Amino acid sequence: GIAKTGSGKTAAFVLPMIVHIMDQPELEKGEGPIAVIVAPTRELSEQIHKETRKFSKPYGGDTANSDFTS
């Protein structure tokens, strides 16, 4: 079956990724990326970006300043 919208699919991979990112030392110029998410459609990548911004706030993350290309 297909999991319903809002069932936590994005959180299942984004939360461990955010924890991993936060555990890394600060990147130097020219280093990175630490993580990459690939999505099959622009709509899905925008949805993942929106959810990731919400999930990263408690960790002090700011994906608004990260490179995001869809």
C-alpha cells in the first residue's frame, strides 16, 4: 500500500539526517555537502524542504540559508 500524507514518511529519514548533520564539525569553504536529498518531482522536493525547515528549528538548523535547488 501507499502511506497517507502526514504519516511521517519525511520525518523518518529527515530527523536522523538532521541529527547526523548537527554532529558534524563546521564545514570549511569548499567542503560539503553533508547530506543530499533527491526527489523525483519539484513538488515533492518543495514539500520535503518545507518539512525539513520545520524539523530543523529545534536543532538550531537553518535550511533557509542552505543551498536548495529543485
